[in-house]
Amino acid sequence: MKRLTGALLALLVVGVLAWAAQNPLLINGAGATFPYPIYSKWFDVYHGKNPSIQFNYQSVGSGAGIKQVTEGTVDFGATDGPMNDEQMKAFQDKRKTSILHFPTVLGAAVPTYNVPGVSGALNFTPEALAGIFLGKITKWNDPAIAGPNKGVNLPANDIVVVHRSDGSGTTYIWTDYLSKVSDEWKGKVSRATSVNWPVGLGGKGNEGVTGLIKQTPNAIGYVELIYAAQNNIPYGSVKNSAGTFVKADLASVSAAAAGAAKEMPDDFRVSITNAPGKTAYPISSFTWLLIPAKIDDTGKRDAIKGFLKWMLSDGQGNAEALSYAKLPKEVVQKEEKAISNIQ
Amino acid sequence: MAARLRWRKFVSNLMLTMTGVCAFVSVAVLFFILGYLLFNGGTSINWAFFTQLPKPVGEAGGGMANAIVGSAKLLLAASLFGVPIGFLGGVYLAEFSGSAVASVVRYAADLLNGVPSIVIGIFAYSLVVLPFKHFSTLAGAFALGLMMIPITLRSTEEFLNGVPRMLREGAMALGASKWKTIASVIVPAAYRGILTAILLALARVAGETAPLLFTAFGNRFWSQGWGQPTASLPVMIFTYAVSPYEDWHRQAWAAGLVLLGLILIINIVARTILSRGIAVPR
Amino acid sequence: MAGSRSFLSRLRDGDEIARLITLVFAASVVLITILLVYELWINSALPRQKFGLHFFVTQVWDPVMDEYGALPFVYGTLVTSAVALLLAVPLGIGAAIFLAELAPPRVSDALQFFIDLLAAVPSVIYGLLGVFIVVPMMRTVIFPALNKPFGYLPIFKGPSYGVGFFTAGIVLAIMVIPYIISVSREVLLSVPGDQREAALAVGSTRWESTWKVVVPFAKTGIMGSIFLALARALGETMAVTMVIGNTPKIAASLFAPGYSIAAVIANEFTEATGDLYLQSLIALGLVLFLLTFILNGLARLLILVTTQKGSGVSN
């Protein structure tokens, strides 16, 4: 009790002192949860180097990020799925300038599962994944699953599908991939941060999905790579467009981006799911920062430009320690040129 | 006759024991939750937790000092906004109004109470955030204050109405005007129940996340004044709990403990400071 | 009420000022509520135009095809709240009676203190506790216990994934119990002692005096606490979404996964882009409002009917 009182008094003093301290420049951003760990790391390091600048990023979701940057309540946004034409136009109409996308890191969605008796990595073909999530493949020992997993004893149990209930960039990546590899999925469900799932339970966040899978035998779902890696969750390999079964890791995700780098559009809005390349992991994606092309406050504008330059050089060095894949060199170069588009 | 009496006595003892069981179960749940929080988060409560700003993942230490101060500021402002409205509104219902008006106000309060916290957040967002184009502590306080109004109002009315007539009539017989009677006799007699309700309302909004997401937003740094976004314990808990990192999970549990501690302190302080009052004969 | 004196002369009288001031505050509550409904109304114009009344009976929720319907969410909200109240009300009132009538005052105060703390536990933590404790308990203990003997009843049919209506109802029950106990206990404590003594004097047992005299005296207060609890249960967002399974389907079994209005708004609002999508979520908020309106009305009717019939002294 005394400790608590002492602590409270202390923080009262600290609070007063902080109040009296000089006013740093506060730049607010909102968006995707997926890159939150790396962004918080970056902004913290950057603040250390530039104590008068505070980047305050809150992970309220890609959709919220798009919305808030369009409304102007935050200075920049972040999203796992690029803005579509409609959203870009809405931004243009509202803020009288255009919105620029800047890729920051790469991530991936991996299939995780809980099958009694199976401890290793299962191989999944695109057809198997689509079939499972469409509800057409209902048993674990279905030939579509058993075929590429010879030697594994798959039980004849019903598959329990788990997906995200909250709108999320991870769902976007997953459904984007399924839409590319399955016409039926494209027609029935399509790609978005929230879809009308044909089957399955909804878990809130990666945590919710993992929790459900851990507790439900015969379950399968998808989570972010970094989440699976940090929590030692077994996940499977997916067959890529070159026909190889690839397990997601930093190298295979970067390989997916490298293929895309050559054909990168100028506005950086590109989907790299099912990318070409023998070692590419097929369910990978960029994540983007959304910066308005015209920023009136010169202090904020210069701070943002300075951060972007730093992010593309020193910042990339922090990515891999947190299980994010770095941007390929070609993309970095292209982005460095694009920074000058911010007026 | 004796057999019937024995049966009634038996029923009496049985039912009273059952109520004891109910109380025991309720309290047991609480202690279980407290124990769980302590077990999972206790290790993360240290000096740094109360004095440091959050650190990015992977770096040991860091704390939630800004979130603790932020929550305190939010609760203070929310109470200053919500309690007077609820209390005075309840006074009106109990003392001055006719039954028609009272019904309407009561109904409105009950409706307000049932609004999902996220919808309150959306409402506060469109009212206070959008026009000014930035998130702020005040916006968050507004949303939380709104949520405090219904409980405060209904309970104030309920407990004021419960004050025995003889107290009222006694005061009026001595020549006190109506409002003087209310202020110095009736409210003090009902203060216990009213205070309980206010503290309950405060406890509830202290733990709300959804209304703050689009009003107070969040802040990795100290929030200056009342017009900037601010960190708060519930939002930090939410952000950390759904992250992939074990260290952050522990901090989330620790933050839950600290939040409970904050409410406990407010409860103790409020009850001891306001422990005067007319003893109502039981 | 004030009579024929002129307004200004009445104003000098402190009573009138007090009346006006408190009236303003009471009126502001109504005003805020109306403003809230108004905001919800104008921000849900699109789905109203597109779907009309169909919104209430459609079961589809498809953000990609832009087709939305409220039925599964209404169902889930009602079912989980019903389960929550069925569990919390008897438990809560029982505990309140114990604390108010039987426990020594010090013990009663101390225990109440702690029960009030339950109300302060953040809903996120309730959600996490639900996930880590109630969900496995449901799958391994409660489901087999109810499904084996009673599995032929539609409400107890399997399978159970741990998450679902029942689990959400249990978590909600724990969340709303403090309100019932806290307020009911205060109301019971405020019942004048002579009522109890009178009952005991004519020979009733302790229980009879409590149940048949004291409790009815405190009836409106207790009902008020149940209203509070109901409102809380209807609007709870975070905790429910973590344990209900988030599946927009209607199912008879309590063990099936489902969805509630507050949960879907919490899940999808932050990510929703596209006006029809957003506005449909807001329309759901309006539907919840309507639900609360109706439920409150029904409950009030119930009180009206029972107080007229019963022995309780109406306030």
C-alpha cells in the first residue's frame, strides 16, 4: 500500500514535470495492427535521435487508418491492403490533394492448425486451402490434403475452420491469395478486410484465432507470420506458383517481393500474393504508410520526410529482429525518389 | 402446527444458506480474477511500470506511466461532466417533477445506458473529434462521462425516493424551504446509496476501451494538457493483450491490476472523506 | 406546484431556482439521448434506403457484396443477455440478501467493497479470462455435463467449440452481477427496520420476513438494478466478441457460436470503409437502441402489473 501511494505521488510529480517540459512536435498516425511492433520500435528510435519530434502511432486497424487520414484527424495512416480507387478519390475530394503509399516492410499470412497426431509442417496446395475455407473439403484425410503429405497420418475428422472476426489486413492478404488461386472463391467471397465467410468460427485478432485453434482439435486458421514465429505455433507450407512447397520465413517473403519489385507501379500499390519465383512464399504482402502529398505544416512535413528517409535506410535494419522482412533494394530506391513528391 | 413450523424453519434456514452460497460464489469469482491477474501480471509491477513510458517490444522494462496519468485525467474529467448531470437530474426526478416528465427522463436514461460503448465512442467522435479534426483527452472524457450519467441519475432518484417521509416532513415542519430540505436533510440521508452508484459508474467507465479508441485515441508519449490524444490503461491493455509478445501480455495483466488498484483507492478515498451523514434508523 | 405568483417573484425564491437548475440537467439527459438517436438515424440513411424493413429479417452479412441484415445479431444479443440475466439475477439477489440481512455489517461492507471492484475489471480482461478459463471449461466440463443427459433438447445440442452463446452469457453474467448485488444491497439496507420487526413480531421466520416483506418493499430498486444489468449486457462489446465465436448464424443450441450487435460493431467498425458498410453498422446500433427501448417497455409493463397485484408498497 505504501509503495502504491509512493508510486502515485511520484507519478504526480513526474506528470507535473512533463507538463512543464517543452512542447515537442506531435505527429499522429493511425492504422494497421500488423506492423505495430516495428513502427513502435522505429518511432521510439527516431525519437531518441530527434527528441523534439514525437511520432504517435496507434494501431486501430487499416480501415480506421484510411478513414482517419482521409478525415484529417491524423497526419498519416497505415494499411496492410492498399487503398482502392474509390478510397483514393474520396481522399482527393476531401483533402484536395492526393494520398501517397509508401511500403515499409513485408509480412505474410501462414496456415496454422491443430491436428491430433500431427506435429510437423503440413503441405497445402492452393486447391486444398481454397476448398477448406470454402467448406467443400471437410475432412482432414481428404485426398487434396493427404496427397502432398504422404507419410503423415491424417485422421478422418471434420475440419474446424477458424478465421478473423475483426476486419484485418491479414484477412485481406489471405482472401487476396485465395481469390487469385480459386475462381470460385473470387466469385463467392472475394477479397476484403472483412468477408462473408462460408464456414468457420471467428476469432478476434491473431490472439483470438490462435487461442481458438489451440483449444479446438482439428482446427485450421491463418495468422500473421510474426505472430506464429513469436509464439512457436506450428504452421504449414504452401505451394507457390512455381510448384514448390515453401514455408514462410524472412527469405521466402523477401523473395516474393523481389519478383514484384521489377514491375512495381509508381504509386506502389501492388499485390504480391502468389508471386513468381521458385523460393517465393505465395501469401506475402507489403504494408504501407499513407502520406498526404501536400502537408501544410512545414514542421510536420519535414519531420515526416526525414523519418521516411531514415526508415528506408537505417530503419530497415530493425525489421528482421522482429520477424519482418526487409524491403528489396529496388523498392527502396524507388521510394527514396518518391519522397520528393511530398510537398 | 409444530410440523408446519419446523418446515418453515427448515425452509428459512435453507434459503438463507443459499443466499450465503450466492454471496460466496460472487466473491469467490472476484478473488479468482484478482488472483489470476496477480499471478500473471504481478511480476511486471515494479517502479518502472509507474514511472516510465512504454518501450517498444523486445526491449525490457518500460512502463505505463502515461497511461496511468491519462486514465486518471480521463476519469476526473468524465466525473466532472457526468456526475453533476446525473445527480442533479436525479434530484429533479425525485423532488420536483411530475410522473410524466419523470417517466420520459427515466426512459431516456435507461436507453442511454444500453448503448454499446463503441456507439458512444462513435457519437463522441462525430461531436467532438471531427469538428476539431483532432483526438483529445476531452473527447474521451466526454464519451466516458456520457456513460456515467444513466447509473448516477437512476440511482440518485432511487435513493432520494427511499428517504423516509418523516425526515422530509420533519424538516419542512421546522420551516425549511424545499431546496434547503433537499440539500441538508434528504441528500445526506441518501448519500450512501448515491455514492455507491457514482463509484460503480466510475468503476465501469474506468475499464472501457471502445469509447476511447476514437476519442482519446492513444499516445506513446506524455499528453500535454487536455487537447491532445492520451494513453489510457484500458487501451494499453487491449493493445498489449492482443499482441504476439509474452512480455507485453504480462504488462497487460499488470495494467489490469493497476487499474483495479486505482479504482480501489478512489473508492476508499471517497468513502472515508464522505463518511459523515445522518444516521438513518434501521 | 408553484401557484399564481409571478414568475419573477417565484424566481427569488430559492426553490424555484433549484427546480429550474435541476430541470435543465434532467432535460439535458433527454436531449443527449435524442441527439444520439438523431446522429445514428442520419448516419444510417443508406441501408434504410437500400434495404428498408428487410434489414430486420435478412440473415446475410456480406461486406464484399454489400448485403447486410440484422437478424443473426439481434438473435445473439437477445440470447446472450437472457442467459446472462438468468444466471446473474438469482445469484445477485441472493448475494444481496445475504449481505444486507445476514452478514454482520463489517463483513458486509468489506465484501461489498470487493464486489464493487468486479465492476472495474476492464472488459478486455473479462474477455481474456473468458478465453483462457470459461471456454475450456465449457468444452470440457459444462458441455458434456449438459449434453450427455439432455442432448436431445435443441438448446443443448452439440457440437461445442468452447465459444458460443452460453459462454458469452456466462461471461456477461459475471460482468453484471456487481451491479445487481451492489444496488440491491443498498436498497435492501434502506428498508426501515420496523418493517422487518413487524413481520417477525407476527411470527414469520427470518426467511419469510425477508422474502415476503423486505424484498417487496425494495422491489423497484431491485428491478432498477436488473435494468442496469440488462443494459450492460446488451451493450457489452469487447468481452463478448472474444468468446461468442463471431459467426453470424442463428442456431437453437446454446453451445453454438453466434454474434451480437455490439460485438460485430466493435469488430468491424474500425476497418469498415465504404459508406454502405459503415452505415449498416451504425444501423445495427440503431437496432440495438430499438431493442433496448422495447425490452425496457416490456419490463416496465411487468413491474406495473406485479405491483398492482402484489403486496409490495409501491414507491
